[in-house]
Amino acid sequence: MSIFEYNGSAVVAMVGKNCFAIASDRRLGVNLQTIAVDFKRIFGIHDKLFIGLSGLATDVQTLYQRLVFRHKLYQLREERDMKPETFASLVSAILYEKRFGPYFCQPVIAGLGDDNVPFICTMDCLGAKELAKDFVVSGTASESLYGACESMYKPDMEPEELFETISQALLSSVDRDCLSGWGGHVLVVTPTEVQERTLKGRMD
């Protein structure tokens, strides 16, 4: 079993019309044993920028703390929030810096850039970026997430439809992966607000 599968995870981000959604499962396990059912994988960097971290839970928390530290330094120096593209480059650089003993995380970055244009990207544990215009996935349920998102996604969805689509994609995907699940955590981000919802899924 790969170290990335040790705790199990499922993270997905999807683009709508001047908005985006990012969702994750809530299970923390050790192989097939469930340890917690309210584990947080999606973190806010600022109001319009979020990161979802799949992979080894200890590295998820460590990497998040480093990213918050670096973003606060940037805010002090620049007196503004980081753009999503800049933040993606920062995450990539931090991961590549540790390439000989990497953080076992696969980040999903989602944010609203200039003129509220949504930006999403994912990368591997060495920081190799993969940009997309529709959706990105990571975690142990990524294969089934690709299939569900591919069939359900359509361009320029409004926030409410986007929430419904990403929720159905997440719930149907984690049911096909025994290492992730136990409900979901969904954030829908628009230029004016952040809607946070918790999904109830199969409890097994």
C-alpha cells in the first residue's frame, strides 16, 4: 500500500460561473480502520483562496501550517492577499524544495483571481502543477471522482447548481472507495460570500 493511501482521502474542486466549489470527504483512517469522522482537509488561506490537501494526515497539517506562515509573511511585505496563481507557485516551490524527502500530500488549490475569474489547479507531491478549466481531483478516490465529474460537469453553473453537482460527484465516488467517505465537506465560494455545508453520506 502506498503511503498516500495510509489515511485515505478524496478532494475535488470545480469551476462555475464566477464562482468555484471545493469539497472533501471527512474520514481519517489507518488503512481500513476508521479513526475519526470529522477530519478537516480543506483550509482557507483568505476569503477567496482555499486549499484542499489529500494524502498523509500528519503532512497535511504540517504543510498547511507552513503555507499559512508564508502567506502571512507575504501579507506583511506586500500589504495585500496573494493571488491564486502566485499561491500555486508558492506551494509548488515548497513541495519541490523537499523533493528528496517530500511531504506526502497532493494539494488542490482553488481561488478567485482578478475580475473574479476562478482558478483551480492540483499538483503531485513534488510540486508539478496541473491546471484545469473545469475540475481537478486528488486522493484515493480520484479515479472514481474523474468519472463522476466527467459525466456530471457542465460549464458556467450557478452556485446552487454547482453545489449540487460537486456533492453528487463526491458522494457517488467515495462510495466506490473503501478508504474515503463518511460524508463530505463542501465550500462554494462566490465574489460576495463563502457557503460552507456538511454532507451526510454512508457511514461505513
